[in-house]
Amino acid sequence: MDLHSEMILEEYREALPVLEQLKEQVLTMLHEAIGRYGLEVTAVEARVKTEQSLAGKLALKGAKYATLRDITDLVGARIVTYYTDDVDRIASMAEQLFEIDWNNSVDKRRLHQLDSFGYNSLHYICKIPGYNFRFELQLRTTLQHAWAAINHDTGYKTGIEIPKEYLRRINRLAGLLEMADDEFSRIRSEITDYRRRVEQLVKNGKLDDVQLDGDTFRSYIQAKPLDRLNKRIAAINQAEIQEVPLTRYIRVLRALRCNTLGDVSRLIRQYEEDAYRLARHQLGNTDIDIISSAIGLQNICIVCILSTGGGKIGLERLFDALNGHNSQNSELAELTYEQAKSLQL
Amino acid sequence: MNTQIKESGNQVIASFSGRLDTAAAVPTAEAVKPLLEVENKEIILDCSQLEYISSSGLRIFLSIRKEAATHGSKVIVRNINADIRQVFMMTGFISLFDIQ
């Protein structure tokens, strides 16, 4: 190594504590901003370049750097996102957060020719007040990250240049992953659009046009169709209502032949009164003053099963669906059946 | 009312015995406090010796479940008697807990 590079290395050793501090500061700022912007990412990481790695860089192109400060990746941070769209959102976040050295920043996603594929990442060279060193921020998707890591492993680890045939195959994979990334983003956008459409249909009361599934049921429940019944049940003992997820009921509702949200709505209307009577019978003689927001729907299902001739076996299946198969569910079904019978439900 | 907590591998087992009524709720809530900090484990609420549960008892179970969810833990309620199962059913909590 020449004297110039030796001097830069010496400068590096002296600057190490500051570089470590810069790394920590960058990590803190990134974590805080990601939380503030409500972004979801798979990884946020940072490192200070090792002396060995710097020595390698200087051996290759030491003359390019007048001082240590000319090297822009002594501190490197990386954010790995789920979706390609999020790379741009985080880039915009970084632009607000740091001073960007545009002359040295590069969007490698745009460097490719129309007929070439390969390394895809957005590299920003950034600066924050109080530090004389710049740092590099890499932004890429999980798939781009996987490709880059594997490419690095196969291409550089051994130090032996790999044949063009293999390079071609690796780059073909980059093209494939680029397509997959675009498809994931498209799927996410379409799901978001679908949810918005469903919310609109629910809002407009066009429930027969909406198939019953996890997403649509969640939107429907947000409109609180069981609120009135739950509040009536709570009033029996002046009980508080604990909100609980109703996901387990989707299977039950399907078994009760609800195919659309319109079917669910009709089911609620049809059995609401008897569901309330059952609750009053069960809770009226107790001092229980806490119920879950599932109680109304649970009782509607019980009453519906009994009204449609499902009997004890139907109730047992309901409890199995809600709570997993258990021998005691048969006993519970028997008890509920007797209670309902006394009410002529 | 008695509450015992022991740790075994990836599980933390809280065993309840007696009647978890309003009077017993305060000492029981105190006794289960360590469960609220348990991270990434299975919390077993063993109710084989539990005779009765009141609303206050349900609230304790709910708070354990809520904290477990925020700490990456999972709550399993085990060996409840028929009366307690009925309380879980008529309050609508049967679909919330993993009851074995």
C-alpha cells in the first residue's frame, strides 16, 4: 500500500469513534422516522466500514481520494422494504431527514438499459449536521436484497471471476425478481382498491353485492351492526363490553349459509330478538358485569342453529368451531339446548 | 384462593385453586403480575382446581391475555370445569381464549 493510502488509513483509525457515533445517530433517526411515517420495512441496518474493507478499497482506487472525508461509504445504512413503492416513499422520507449529496447519489434501478437486468438499489449519499463525514443510505426491496446478497456471495466471495454463462443466469433471476416485485406491488394496490370498494358498498348498504370473507366481514363489523343487540345484552347487568375479534365466526356464518354480507345482515335481523332473550335468560340471574362484543353474534348463531333444526349436535359443532374440539362442548351444547328449549326458541 | 406460578421450558404455568370471586381478585391480580411481563412464551392458566370465576376473575384473565399479546406470548386456559366453561360461553369470551 502506498504512503497516501497509509495516511488515509491512519486518519480512519482516529475517526473510528466519530464514525461509530454517526452510525448510531443515523440508525436512531431512521427508526424514529419510519415509526413516525407509519412505514413497514423488513430491516434497518447500519455498519462502519471495516479497516480491512477500506484497505481493499484504497488498494484499488486510493488515488481517487484526497482525504478520508472523500470516501462516502465509511458509514453505510440500509433499509429493506417489502414493496418497490415503499423504496420511493422511504427515499422521500430520507430527503426530508438528511441533506442529500445529489452529485454522488445514484438510482441504480434507472441505470439499466432496456435489455439489461441486475443490481437494483437506490443509493443516497447523505449528511447530517454536526458530522464532517457523509454516509451512504441504500434502499431496496427484500427481493432486490436477496438477489444482491446471493450475487455478492457467488460473484465475489471466492475472488475468482465467474464465467459469463453464470452471470447471464444470475441476471435472468434479477429480471424475474423485478417482475415479482412489480407483481407484489400491484397485488397490494389491487387489494387496497378492493377494500375501498367493499367499504363503499357497506357504507351504501349494498350488502348483497358483497361476498362474505375475512376482509369484507371486517369492514361490515366496523359499521357496528351488532352494537344495538350487544348494548341491550349489556344493559341486563349493567355490564361493560370488551371488544374482541369476530374472525372465528366467518366459518360459522358460512356454515349457516351466509354467502354475502346481505345474508349476514338478514340473519342478524331475523334472530336478534331471540338472541337477546337467550342472553337475558342466561345472564339475568348472575352478577356478571363484563361481556364480550361477540355475545350478540354468538347468541344469534345459537338461535339460528336451533331454529333450523340443528339441535344439540349443531350447537356442539358451533362450540367446536369457536373454541376448538373439546369433550366438554357436548355438555355445554346440552345445557344451552335445555335453556333455549325452556324459552321455546 | 391460591395462585402458583412456575416456569417449565417455554411455558409459564399459573395454577389456580379455589374460588376466584371479587374478594379473591385483588390478591390474585397481584399474584399474576409476573405473567404480565412474560415474553415469547406459552402462558398456561391451569384451572383444574378452580371452582368458580367471577367477573373480576374474567378481567384478570383478559388482562393476562392482553399483555401476552403485546409481549409475543400466547395464553392457553386449561382444564376448566363445566360451570366456568358456561361463564365463558354466556359472556361470549369462549371464542377469544384458547380453551383446552
